[in-house]
Amino acid sequence: TPIQNDLAEFYCMV
Amino acid sequence: MLECKLQEPKVFRSVVEAMSEHIKECNFEFTREGLKMQALDSSHIAFTFVTLSATWWNEYRCDDEALLLGVNLETLLKILKCGPDNSLLALSYENDDDEVSELKVKFEVDRGEKKDVAEFALKLTHIDPMEEEVPELTWTNELEMPTQELFRIARDISLFSEIMVLEFDKDKLRISCSSKESTADYLVHPFEDSTNASNSVRMNIEAPFKVSLTTHYVLSFAKNKNINERVVIKMIDAETPLMFSFSMKEGSGICYYIAGRLTD
């Protein structure tokens, strides 16, 4: 099963 | 002092209903430019962003530079469901330190010289403002299709699997899922309907890619057919969140950013 990406992490990274 | 009025309470109710699918409470940010609402759901899968510009409302007045009102969406939705479709919706707020902070919601129905009125007050809560900012991204891929069609596919897929796989290619979109018991496979092709443009499917995919999404979220986005019968999906790649947008008049609309699922 693919792992759900974390949107909060994405936005903190950018 | 804040006061805004709308002759179509149904549309505002649809907006709040769409938000409440993923979010319990959020800050309503009123400025002179209009109302903005943004929130990340508790699972950090979807970010909802709503803009209702000042000109979108029939009347709009906000004297403050920025007014941040913490709203429980479930309660607001209950109130909005009490408003008749033929009523005039008015939201108002007065800054008054002496009293409990509340958002007033009023529905007025014209009865000749008189008006029937229903009034509600929603107690506001403090919510820490969000720290996340939506970055400006250069979308390289775009697809536009009827919202109803996306809803139908997502609803069907939701019967079989929690996860749906979207494969964007230059000339087609494949949506599929698989479970222990079965598989489902949908192919969507670009097409122009000359008699009814709203049925058309348009895609501009520069770099084909494949992404897995949580079915339940896509299904809830596709419930926005009252907001716009067309959905625009903007993408870059499987690692970058996809954007699903439903635009309204005057630069307003609902926009979702959804994170994909990654295979290790």
C-alpha cells in the first residue's frame, strides 16, 4: 500500500 | 464592523458544506478585499482554500484591515440549513469587547411591505492562525472535465477501494483501483462537445505521470457541482500536491490541494 504523503511537511519544505 | 449580504444563501451553504467535509473549524478572514478561509484537514491530506471576494457578495463592508473569526463549521452549516433559498442572507459582526464574540446570521424574506426575519448568533472560538502558506507553483499539466463525471467515477471507485490511481498521459487519463476481489479501470479522453461545451474534456499534459490519491477526498471534492459544473485539475508530478479548483464569479472559488500517496 502506498504511503500517504504529508501536506504539512510539503508546505513547510517549500 | 462587518456586514455582508447575499441573495443566494444556497451558494454560501454549499461552500460551507464543502469545507465541513474535511474541517471542523477554521478562521474566516475578512478584509476589505473579501473573505478568505483556509485550513488543512487533521490527516494533513487536503488543504482547502476558499476566496469570496468583496464583489462576489451583493453587499460587502468590512471596516477592519483584517478580521479573524474562528468559526465552527458544523454549527454554521446547521444555521445555514435553516435559511430559505428565497431569503437574503446577512452576516454581521461588531467588535465589542464587553460581550461574547459572535457572528450574527440573518435571513430575510420579502413579504410585500414587511419582511419575515430569522436571526441566529454563532459563538466564535479562538483558532491559531495557520502557519502554512500555499507556495506559488508553475503548473505544467492541466485537465478540465465535468464535475459530475469526476463525481461518478470517484463514487464508483469508492465502492471498491480506498485508493485510486490516476495516470495522466498526453491523450488520456486512466483512473483505476484494485482490491483483493476486483479491479476497476476508467479511461477518459479529451473531447469537445460542440452542442454543450460544459461536457467537454480538455487536457494539456506535458509530462505524463502517475499518482495515487485517497478516493474519499476526490469524491468529496467532486461534490462541488453546485459551485461549478467544471473542475480544473492542475498538476506537476507525483511528488507535488495536485490542485482541484472550482471557480466562481468575481475571482472567487474553492480550491483544494491534495497530497498523493507514495510507494516506497
